[in-house]
Amino acid sequence: MPTLVAGIDSSTQSCKVIIRDAETGAEVRSGSAKHPEGTEVAPSAWWEALLEALEQAGGLADVAAAAVGGQQHGLVALDADGQVIRDALLWNDTRSADAAATLIEELGGGTDGAAAWTAATGSVPVASLTVTKLRWLADAEPENARRVAAVALPHDWLTWRLSGSSDIRDLTTDRSDASGTGYYDPAAGQYRYDLLARALRISEDQARSIVLPRVVTANEQAATGDASRGWGHLVLGPGAGDNAAAALGLGMRPGDVAISIGTSGVVSAISPGPIQDPTGMVTGFADATGQFLPLAVTLNGSRVLDGAARMLGVDHAGLAELALAAEPGANGLTLIPYLEGERTPNLPRATGSFIGLSLASMNPQDVARAAVEGLLCGLADGLEAMTALGVPVESVKLIGGAARSAAVQQIAPAVLGRQVQVPEPGEYVADGAARQAAWVLSGAQEPPSWTTSAVHTFTAEPTPQVREAYASRQGLIAQRD
């Protein structure tokens, strides 16, 4: 009988469970369940979805190890009894935008404040980071803030629930997810309690009384499963943030870049050393193997295509057909896709804009083409910011739901000016979590070498004029009140 491991992906939209052979990586079975919509969610909904997905996947009775890859940054505030104080604020909840600006101002403001935060944590505060949500909590809900005895991220909380513990001192996390909080220094490998104190408007001594999850090394066992559920045999890995788990699932190494187009758009790379970008375009996170994972993240990913398809009254295949029927540049039409605000650049109250409408471009084909090109231009900006910091780029993989679009596949190399590889569709976050579980189980120095999926390569004539038009127009936007 093969030894089985489970990888769990608790994303914004759903929970997926993949059970694989620990030695070969072959998929054995799987399950999934939906999460509620919204940017504020009761963590209990994630737990219920996880149990449903596990049931669909045949349970954990014959599984030796499991790990959780989860959406980053979400604030799970717990009281001294381990009870959730309020619904979790997710990464895409922008109510903490003012808090982010204030925190930068408090460390010097402008470029000085941004540089101080980058030196301390590798990242400049934006609305998505946990540290800004804690400041929002302190200002908007001070009674709840005073009850905070522990702060966890979604994957931390789920790993803790899988262990069956109710003691907040048993919370664990990993470097990748901790590095996205805004109060952890990934270069030094330690929490910054001074920044946690600043966020909550308390003293550093008070901050040190708050439980932050123990940071577990990449191949270290975090806990064992809940014996009361029959999971006492289960080894629990440290888990990871979703982007780090996806990188592990793809087997990424220095020189590899992944562009993931899901709910958000993410450009990620593996770097052997820490990355610090005081402009805030690139965040200097840690990865799930002991290296580093610089990221450039846009708030608007596949939903740009969802909205364009809805507007044109077509499905995604129809949208791709329309976009590919148009010429590069969409007859001068540009979409600035800041539909839900934006994180890169940091414009949380921005709205999107179609610019360059004319009688020539006012047709479904050019509108569809502009939507695809606008989405890709934002990601190209992130890739360019990485190369400017010296991050090595030898290959670019396109993943995520929108990577299945024929238009995205064929237009991406033109906009990026690079050959693009598209792996077969897969659950890369869950796969990375499963690979980590197998790694922890083996006790080896390196993760297991599983066979990765086949890739399709796409090339195209570069279209620098599309990027140039986008760059000249991306500031022409309206702001929400």
C-alpha cells in the first residue's frame, strides 16, 4: 500500500483537498467545497468547507501527513480562550487603506517611511497586509482590539483546528505566511513586536503578551492530528501561504517566475536572498523552502475577464475568440483594470477606465482585446519591477484560472515580450501543500522530486506599443468616494 499525503488549499473562493502518493506524487483522490463570498468571512466557514472537502476526498483515516496552503494576510483575531473575536478580514478587504498610509507616515512618511518599513519587514504596508488590518481594528473596534490574545492567519488557524488544540500557545505558521503579516522580518527570521505594538496602539511589553504563531521550519513537523476525530496518527506540516505553496507545487527554483491569474494577479519568483523594494511594487516575502519569494500582486485578476465577458454577453471562450479577432493595441483602446481598487500600484480607491474609445474601437472585438491586454500590462509592470531589482528571470510560467484562456495564452508573450510556458491545469497550491507534507514525513533535506505536469510553450511578436500606451494612460482614473 502506498503512503498517502494530503494537500489542502484554503483559498479565497474555496477549499480543495488533493490526496497523493507520497513517493511518486500520483493523485489518488480529491474533494472541494465553496467558501462564502465577500471580504469579511467567519473562519468557521473555512473549517466547514474543509470538512466537506475532506469527506469528498475520502477522509484522512489512511493518510499519513497533511499540510495547508492558505490565502495570505487575512486577520484571524483570537481571545484568550481561543475564540474568534470577529469575522476575519481578508486580503482583499481595503477598509484598512487609511491605516496603511498612517503607518507609513508614522515611520517618516513618503519614501523615508516606505524605506523604513521595507528594511524592517521586506514590504511597504498596503491595505492587504495584516498589520494594517490590526491598526484598523484598534481604531474602528477598540473593544475587540483589547480582547486580542493571539493573531493568526487563515492557514495557521486551520492547521491548529486540524490538531484539535484549543490552546492558543499551540498555534504554528511558516516563514512564507509570517512574512506577509507586516510584523515579521523574513531576512532575520523573527517577529517585530515593536511593529505589532504600533499597529494595535499598545506598548511593546503588551504586544509581547500576544501569542503569535510559532514559525516552523520548512520540513519540520508542526503538530499531529486531532485524536478525537481519529486523526491522531496524522503528521501536520507547517503549511504555507498560497503563493509559496504554488511555487513548491510547481517545483520552482531561482530563475523561474510564475504569473498566476486567479482572483488576484500574482507575479512570483524564487530568490536565494531577501529582496527589498522601498517603492512597494515588489514585496519581499519568504518561500516555503528556506529561500525568498518576491511578489508583485494586483487586486484585479481573472475578474477583469469575468467582467468583460459579462459586459459583452459572452462566455470566456467567446471573450477569447473576440479578443483574438482584434489587432494588437485594440485600435487605440486601453483598459486600466483597477476595478476593485488596486494594490500595485497602491490605489485602493481607484476605479477602472476605458481610454481611447473611438468609433473604430467601439466594437466587441477591441473591447475584449483591451480587457486582456490591460490585465496583462499590469502583470508585465510587476515582472519589470522584479527584473529591475535583479531577480533572475529565465522562464515564465502562466498559471491560474485565467491561464486557460486561449487569448491570455496567445497575447501574454506579446505583452510580456517573453516566451511563456503554460502547464497543464492543476491545483498547484494543494499540490505544494501535499509535497510539503511528504517532505516533512520523509525527514529529508530536500522536498521529494515529483513528476511535474507537461507544459505548452507560446511565443508571439512583442507588442511594446501596447505597454507604452498603457503606461501613458494608467494614471487617468477616477477614485471612489
